[in-house]
Amino acid sequence: MPAPDSLIPSEWFAKAEEDIRAAELLLVHGGPLGIAAFLTQQAVEKYFKGYLLSTGWPFERIHDLEADRRSVSPRCRVRAVPARLPAHHRVLH
């Protein structure tokens, strides 16, 4: 995994690919769907961070997809992965 403050997009893309491969293995072998969904969502975050870094985005060490999303487009929407949240938090925006 890239260092949490890595500024190298390819490191984030490589880790995203690793998450996708793990999710595929879970799906092929009947693993938990919720974990596969979580890994896929994590991969999207890593691809997104890699993309932002490749465009010169000023790296901030926060875990706030909404803030990251606003730096790209006000029309982009962030959604949670319901399978990873308790029932009372399963509201998509």
C-alpha cells in the first residue's frame, strides 16, 4: 500500500488494482458480498485520489470524500456502501 501521504498517483492506482483483485477473488469463491463491495469502494477512493494527485491536487491528509468531490465537481455525488454500515446509517444521498 502506498504511504498514507504518498504523492505518487501510480502507487494509488496499484493499490486500487490490488483491492479490485481481492474483491474479484471473494466474488468468484463465494466470499462475503459486503466485503467485496467494501473493497470495490476502497478501490474507487484510491483511483480517485490517484487521479486528483495526477492533476496537481494539493494533497490533504483527510478522509473526507465530500471535500475531495467538491475539488473536482459540485455535481458529483458521494455515496456510502450500505452493506458496511449499520441499518440506521443506510441512507444514500
